[in-house]
Amino acid sequence: QVQLVESGGGLVQAGGSLRLSCAASGRSFSSYAMAWLRQAPGKERELAAAISWSGANTYYADSVKGRFTISRDNAKTTVYLEMNNLKPEDTAVYYCTGTYGSVQVWGQGTQVTVSS
């Protein structure tokens, strides 16, 4: 089973950029559809972006469309979230998740804080 570890979070000013990484260990990473979800304080976890196992298909929430880019490198077993023009409302814990059939795995999360 794949295990996921996120990195790249931090504190950034509004308008700035961050790149999150999610490194996977274990077999069959390239078979997993991957996604980034986020959870702000007092709010429910929401899907920010997703990418198919091949990388051919992506999805973005309206709130991040045009600012965030999800990508994956199956050779490096890593998925990325490039975040540009960050806004204070992007402040949240960002979680990487992978799905393969009925199996879903989660990372521990990484904090992103955007100051105004």
C-alpha cells in the first residue's frame, strides 16, 4: 500500500507562491488517482485539485482555478501542487490523498498560511 508524505507548506504573503510536494512510498503509485484537499479552521475539508493516474486529466475547484496547478511525476512517485497568487482564504491544512479502487490513503497534511 502506498504511503504519502507532504512537504512545502509554510507562511507566505498574499500574492505569493508555494509549491507543495507529496512523496509516495510503496508500490503501484502510478495506478493511483491523486488529489489535494484542504481544510481551513472551522470548515469542512474540501477538494482543491485532482489528477488522474496518467496525469492526462485534472480537476480544479472554482476557488483555485487559474491559480493552482496539480501535476505528477510517476517516475519520482511524487505529486505536486503549484500555488500562485495566494490569498488569505487559501489558508488551510493541505492533505494529499490517493485512490485506487476501494483503497484511499492520506498524508499527514501540511499547513499553508497566507498573510494579508
